Amino acid sequence: MATKQEDVVTRKSSRAAYGAEEIQVLEGLEAVRKRPGMYIGNTGLYGLHHMVYEVVDNAVDEALAGYCDTIRVTIHPDSSVTVADNGRGIPVGIQQQTGKSALEVVMTMLHAGGKFGGGGYKVSSGLHGVGVSVVNALSKWLRVEVRRDGGRFVQEYERGKPLYEVRRVGDDPGHGTTVTFLADETIFETLDYSYETLAQRFREMAYLTKGLKITFVDERGAGREYSFYFEGGIVSFVRHLNKTRTPLHPPIYGERQVNGTHVEFALQYNDSFAESVFSFANNINTVDGGTHLTGFRAALTDTLNKYARKAGLLKDSDPNLSGEDTREGLTAVVSVKIHDPQFESQTKNKLNNSEVKNAVQTVVSEALGQFLIENPSDARKIIEKGLVAARAREAARKARDLVIRKSALEGMTLPGKLADCTEKDPERCEIYLVEGDSAGGSAKQGRDRRFQAVLPLRGKILNVERAREDKMLSNEEIRAMITALGVGIGEHQDMSKLRYNRVVIMTDADVDGSHIRTLLLTFFYRHMQPLITGGHLFIAQPPLYRITAGKETHYAYSDRQRDEILADLQKRKVKGEPSIQRYKGLGEMNPDQLWETTMNPATRTVLRVDIEDAVAADETFEMLMGDQVPPRKRFIQAHARNVRNLDV
């Protein structure tokens, strides 16, 4: 879509507007080291990666402001990390409130930065301004180097405390900031960064900031280097998301600034049935949506219906396409950049700015309407897909109503094969989704029937990635799960009616078991995502081996643990030759063994399912369970060397 020159965000030419006077101090950071989880989420891998994100976000803010186009992130062999950008450089002049260098203030005081007064940044992904000072406080050491005002300035810190005042160490005509830090091993559980997790985040950032190049270097081991640069911005993002699907038309794109809100969107329909729409506010992935997503959906439904009626594709007697109809097979990215984002909570999962809804609705309506008029052939494909979805929706409604009515009733309407628990408080209850009648029998006998329910599933459930909702709801096993859980399905879910606080997937440790687990995870991700985001979905970890020697019995959950147990038995010279039983199915285990190893809360290990990156999750499910074979083949070939416990 063509835009007027005054409506687009342009790169600034002057660097004079960002100085020490823009730095404001709100409070100190005394509590950061005592309660790091309050600031970075946790002290595991999530929090460790968050340290990198905080520093990179500052560099991206410079790019959003129009002053930076290159960021380089390096993980060094000692697990220290360097983030270098070619932005304006953090101010080094004296900050009046403290009498200290603005650089030291930014690096050592919580809520100190150029994002509070309004003069330093028009748009920022950081809302609370706690980022880099928190990273400093939680680092064993940190070094910052600034290039600006014709010089190079340096300051170093240990666990957040400066070792000396800011020094000018030489002349430098360049500009930018370089931060190198080593996370404190006394605070973090691990310093082993995941290259894949960080690379996915940087790729996302590069898509959302057109013209920004992010180079990611991993100097550990064999070493890896990759650069992310997308001239097409979010149009390239949508193409990337649809790479394993068959698109119906070229991407539709719109960009404009409305009353101070910069709106950008790209969308493309494909031949699948899933909706993959991702919303961002100042480059933050708002996984729970918000006003920008509401505006996008309203514009999409309204514009398509108006065009369909005007083009005669919807008759006067036909009902309008619903929002669900217009979003079937839709891949879209909606990105807004605003001066003062208001999020629902500190996790920034949902945008609340009321003015953003109308801004997004205006931009999407204009750009989409223009595309439909100029491309009647593609417009017909889009409308026809919605019409087919509407017919399927009516069939699904009848099936869904039947499922919901059953799940709303008590006792006798629950699935006949469900062995329910006696406890009536859902907070204390858990349900095991078990593969097969044999394993279901062992689980029913071995469970604690006071709070543990068991639902055996016969065979492999339907692959919902390739099926519409009406076909999905005709599947007996899926209907049984929906009825047992009690929350309904799709947009009609009510999580307050969840009958079990924990839903545990328990399958065999073989290929078929892994496939069934993946099918179940696909179903929950696509159709019961609140179950995952609410922390209710778990995966059981049954043992792989039972090892007996003399009067001793041990269980091993991996080949490594098996070898460790055997070595220990040999070291202690336990009498008798160890007997090793390899469990291929849960049905091979006696009820008491299943209880002791897999179902007893005091001794079991369960993995909670979480969605750390919605974009990556969407791509993975589409790649593994979608129609396109080549991406799946490439994935298998790339990871074949890492396979463990393969059942052949």
C-alpha cells in the first residue's frame, strides 16, 4: 500500500536530542540480587536468556528511534556475552540529580534511563526501564564501552558496583555502545545459553525492525555465526511462517501512522485450517493479544464481508461471515509502535491502550480493502475459503454443542471408560491420559483413586493440524477428553470449569508413544491453549529400565542413569548378576511399579508443558504435523544424530 511521506517512520539525522539531561532516576536496585526472579522471571535458562534480551532490547530501541542499523551479539567461550550496536551511545555527561556520569547512573540505578522523561525515545520496547542495571546487578562482572562525542568511554563493574569512575580512554569518531557481561554463577543455575532459543528471538526482532541487521556469533565449541536482515520486514516474517504451507495469494501489507500510533501489518491466507496471528507492541510479543489484535480482527471481518456483498459473493439472504470464518487458514503479523504502551501486567502479554484499536482498524481496513479491489481473483479465493469455513463451522457447531451439553451434565454423561476420582475439589485432582487399554488398566489399579483419574485413549487420536473442527469433534477420543475436562472447546472454553488441576499425558517410551504424545500436544496447543498457558498440562516420565540385583531394585529413566546404577552396583559388589528389564510399554509394568515410579507425587517426575516462544511453537507443530513433507524430512535429517532410545 502506498503511504504519504509524512505517515512513515523515518530515520533521524541528528543525535543531539539524547543527552545526560534525558536521564531520570526513580529508585535504586538494592533488592535485585536478593530477589532476581522478580526482575528476570527466574534463575534458570529463562532468566539467563532474559539477561541477553534486556541488553539487546536497548540496542533495538536505538534502531526503533532511527539511530542504529547494526547489532552484533557474541557468546564467548567462557559464557560471557557481548552486545555491540552502532547507535548514539549512552550519554556520559553529568546527570544533575546524582552528580554522576549518566552512563554510571544508567548502569547502576534501577528505573534510570531515557525512557521516562519522553525526550530520549519516542518508542521503546522497555516499559519499566529496569533492564541493563538489572543485568549489571546479576553479573559477576560487566564492562561497558561508549563511543560518542568524539571519544571512547569505559566503565567496569563487579556484581553491579563500579570499579572506577567513567574514563575517557581515547579518541573515536564513531558512535555506539558495547556491553560485555558474565552472568553470576552464584545466582544462575546454568550459564549454558541455548543458541537456538536466542537465534529465534533475534530473527523475530530483525523481522519487526525493517532494515536492522543482527549478527549472532557463538564462539563456544565449533563456533557458529548467523546474520538476520530482512528488507521486507514483517512481509518476510509472514512468508517465513507460511514456508511449510501453501499460500493462496501474495502477502497483503499495510503501514501508516494514525494519531501518533505507527501501525504495520502483513497477512496471507494458506490452505490449512489453523489461525496463526501474532501481535507485537514495540517489538514485544503480546501473546494474549490486546487492543491492537481486537482492531485487526474487527477490520478483517468487516472488510471481507463488505467486499463479499459488493462483489455478489454473499447474497442478501446469506448471513455474514463470522470472525472464525475469516481467520481460518490465516497467517498474519500485527505490529504497533506507540509512545506510551500500557500493558496489562509486568509480563507485557496484553496491550491495553484503547486508542490503538481504532488506529489498527483504520489501517487494516484501508489496505485490505484496496488489495481486494485491485486483485479480484485473489479476493475471490479468500472469500471462498471463508464460505467453506462457514459451512464447516455450522457442522462443527452442532458437534460442539453436543460435546458441551455432555460435559455440562454430571456423572453419567462422563466418558464410560473414564475412571474418575472421588475428590470433588478440582485443585486437588489430576487426570492421566493414558495410551491404550492395557496401560489404562495398570494405571487404574495403581493410582490413588482419591485424587487421580484415568482416561485410557484407544490408538492414535486425529491429527488436528490437518483437520477442520467438525471432523475433529467427530473423533471419539477427542470428544472423550473434552467431556472429561469440562471446559469446552475453542472460543467457548471456560477454564473455571476445569475438573482437574493437572492433566498428565502418559504414553509408552517408544516411537508410537512419542507420536501419540505429539498428537495430543498438537490438539492442546491448537484447541485448548489456555490449558497450557495456565500451567495445567504435564508429561509423565515413566522409567526405561528396571534393574534388579540381589534384593535391590532400581529404576533408570535414561541410558546414562542405567549405566550409573550398574557401575554403582559393581562398585559396591552387590551379589548376583544384575537383571535389566527394558520397558517398551506401560502395560508391561505392574500397577505397584507404575505407582511407585510414575504416579506417586512423592517420587515421580513430571514435566510441565510451557510455551516460551509462540512463534517457534507454531512453526514446529506445522512442520511436524502439517501436510508438507520436505520440511519434516529436513528436520529428521538434521536431528538424526541426536536420537536417543530409538525403538526399531
